[in-house]
Amino acid sequence: MKAAEQKYKKGDKQAIAYEYIRSAIMKNRLEPNTQLTEKDLSEELEDMSRTPIHDALTRLEHEGLVERIPGKGLFVTRASITDLMEITEIRLPLECTAVRLFIERADESMRENLAVILETHKRNFKTGDNLAAVASDNAFHFTIAKGSMNNRLYNTIYKLIEENARGAFMTHRDTERIDHSIHEHEEVLAAIRANDVELAVSLVRDHLNNWLAYIKEMQFKNYFWF
């Protein structure tokens, strides 16, 4: 994992440490089975004191991203294909509802924002920044959920996508998968612009079913860890 690029002088140090370590795990800069030590993390976070790092690791342990092995220490956990499948099964009906409500309720600025995110997704992919492309992919889904104007629905979808992030970021090496996802997003956006609710719902359903089939069939190929 690359060293931190800035010194932290303000804000909650525990929150900073938590977000830094969590992001590294979610984006697989810290791979499964990597051992975590407060000393190493302190150095990466510009000599941050160990107490906030300890607190952050404890929180991540409770969330299941870090596990303590007696006599050995703390390690990054493996991603669970079962978890990813269950998350996707829950997302399916919720995101179909979200796109339906988006078409009914989203104003022009929200629709334009969705188009901008898709263009960013495409640009990131073309320039070879696949991690950013995956983040843009997630942002596309977040934006549709936000545009549903249903806060409970948005918050639920946001949490599920965040939980799914480790699996999504693992696909950054699979350029064919990213390209296919972009194409599917283009179709969803076209249906939204046409105000075709049933088509948009069908496309979102197909998009998530394709992701479900991908993780079932490929099991993230040989370079993914479970």
C-alpha cells in the first residue's frame, strides 16, 4: 500500500485512520491475508499515534474486514462470494424500484449528473484508470438511488453497494467486464432519457443479474481470494 500523501492536522484521527485503512481494503491495496500492524500503519499515516489506529482496527474487526488470529495478529479477511451473492440478490428489487422512481421524480439536473458520471466512467476506463472506473460504476448506481427521492431506499442501496465494493474493485483487472458494464449503463441511461420505465427496470434487472452470474461463474478467476 502506498504511503499517505498528506499530513493530517485536523479532524478526527480515528475517523481518518478508519477511512484510510478501510479504503485500502475495499480497493484491494491491502489484499486478503495481509497482516496489519499498528507500527506500519502509523508510518503510512505520517506517524499518526497508535491509539486512533488501534481504535480503527477494532472497528474494522467488528465489521468483518479484519480478523484477529490468536498468536499471530490482525489480518485482512477474505472476501466472501456468498456475501456478494446475497448482497446482489437484495439489490435487485431495490434498484429496480429506484430506477422506476428516478424516472418519475428526478429533475433535469439529476439526469444530467447521471450522464456526467457515465462519461467519467468511460473516460476513466479509456485512460486505463480502472480503479476509478469501478468507483464511477458505483457512483452511477448511487445517483439513480439518490434520484429516487426516497431517503430510506437510497440509504439501503448505498450501504449494500458499499458492502459489495470489495467484489466490485476486484474486477478492475477485467477490462472486458468493465467495458460490458459501461455498455449496460449506456442502455439504462438511454431508457431513462426516453422515460421508458419498463425498459429501464428490465435493463437494471439484467445488469444486476449479469453481475450475479459473473460472480457465480467466474468466482473472480484465479486472482481473486475467497
